[in-house]
Amino acid sequence: MKESGNKDHKEYPEDEVLIDMVLDPVSCDAGFRLLVMKYQETLYWHIRKLVHRHEDADDVIQNTFIKVYKNLKNFKRESKLYTWLYRIATNESITLINDRKRRASYEDGQANELKDQLKADNYFDGGEAETMMALAIEQLPEKQKVVFNLRYYDEMSYNDMSEVLETSVGALKASYHHAVKKVEQYIKNAMS
Amino acid sequence: MKKKDNRPDADILPERTGYQVPNGYFDKLTDRIMDQVDIPTYNETDLPESYFENLPDRIISLTKTEVPSNRVVKMSGWKKYMSIAASLAIFIMGYNYFSSNTGSDTDMVVSDELILQYLDEYDVDLETATLSELEFIQNEFNMIDAIEDSDELYEYYLDYHIDDLPANELEEIIK
């Protein structure tokens, strides 16, 4: 399975068509099904990189699409549909992470906990490099983590990231630059 | 660590995350999400069974009561025809009066005005009049023709019907 998700979206209708279908009661069911099929993998992998556990990602992806369905009629089409979907997915992921932190004092031992969690995870087949990378990203501040994932793994443009995170392009470039340096430094330190 | 080609600005970092999903996860995910959002389905069978059987009658009744333009025929069919017949009787009397007293070319002008008046008074719009209305009018003029046997009336009649008449009838009138 491609970790970056199904980016071959050309086999599905254009986003504008999908929105119109969902908003029309006659085609709503078919339209929303197509929308889910078009974006579920892309969003799932984005969420998974933030929350790590498959079970959590599974919860978040479902909540994301429920919110999408409930709020699509309010979508003003001033931004791209997929950046709007990313924004909802990101917010839902951060909400889950914050809830988890509140419940388990997660921050105290997050690095060790994540390492153990990945080792025990049936749906993680990464080696030492991938584990170290996950730990390096995990030590980033929340927003920097999202910026790094969107840019590094999803190769999203800064303009689209600006729509997702409602942050200026300049600030995003700076944030990504800092994130890369921190991740590289973490890995160098871990290897030395 | 392998060197990355496509990853922006990060040269020594791994490309993949190592995360996996259960087999067939995304195939089932769509249905699970669709179940949760519970979209009310648009079902054509929700219509009454006889909906399409009654639909033509309902449309016809709507078009009969709907206002198509400024001109509306408000009378029922038989009242309308009675009114037209009465108007034609007045027209015949008027025509007889003018043809017997003046015999001038103004007769036809008066007749035309009468026709236009009765068409207007009873809201018979030639553009939207039904075929039966037109046939009725035509019959009435045929009747006038039979009663009056007037050359002027023939001319008037021919003005309207010359294109419709069969050759033998036309010859008969010209004689």
C-alpha cells in the first residue's frame, strides 16, 4: 500500500462536480461515496503520520468524513476542496492527540512510549531508520510536525499548505526549514 | 540512510514511514464511512404507485387552469359557442343591413370590424384558439355564405379560403 495514499485522483470526477453531486439530494449518496473513495487514502496517511496508531487513524478518518459531510454545504469554494479536507483531518488529528495527552500525561515519556508503541504495532513494519524518523518528527512542536509531514511526505506546495494551516507562505517556509534541521539533528545525535 | 532525490530540502532522511494497514482496509473503509454519515437515500419508489398514471391528467388540468397570457377564455365550452353563435347572428343582421342599404365597399370593413370585435370580446385568440373553435367559426361562415349568396360575401369568403378550396369548388364560385 502506498503510504502517500491514492494520488491518482484523475479517475474520479473533478472536485466541483463532486461538491455539486453531494449537495443535490438525488446524487448525494453517490457523490459522497466518490468523494470518500477519492480522498480516503490520502487523508488516512496524513492522519496516520500524526497519530501513529492505525486504530486512532481509523477513528480520526471516520470523524473527518462525518464532519466533511455535515459541513460541505457551508464550504464556500474559496479554497480548494482538498486543502479544506486536509484542514479538517489535521484539526481532528490534533484534537485526538491533545485528548490523549490529557488522559495519559503523554508528554512526559512520549519518545519512549512511541518507540514501544511502534515496536508492538502490528501495522508498522519500519526498521531502525523509520522508527528513528518517527521519533524525530514526534519531538517537533505540533504545528511544525504538520508542516514537516505535509511538505516532506505529501510534497504539498506552500500555497496549498497556507490554505490548510491558514498561515503565510513565508512563515511556513521558515517553519519547514527549522523542522528539517531539528529532525536531521535528532537523527545525527541518535546515530552518534 | 539512503539519499533522497525528491524530498524537499532533506537529504539524509528516509522516504517511507513503515506504517501499514490491514488487508482490504480501504475497500471496507468507504462503506463504513457511508454507514456512519447515514445519507437519506433518494428513492423513486417513495412515490405513490399511481403517480405516473395520474400525472398526464394532472398536467392537463394545470395547463387548463394556468394563465398562458393576457388573454383568458373564462367561459365553459357550450357557453362560449352559444356566445359566438349569437355574435354571428348579430354580424349577419349587420351585414344584411349594410349590404341592402348602402351596398358600398365599406361593408367589408364593417364586417371585418365586427369579426375582430367578437374575437376580442370573447377572447378568442387565433394564435391559441383550439382546432374545434376554428372549425366552428369556419362552419358559421359557411352558413352565412349559404344564406346570403352575395357576391361580396363570396369575395370576403374567398379572401380567407381561396387557398383551401378544391379546384372544382373554386370554379363553382367563380361562375
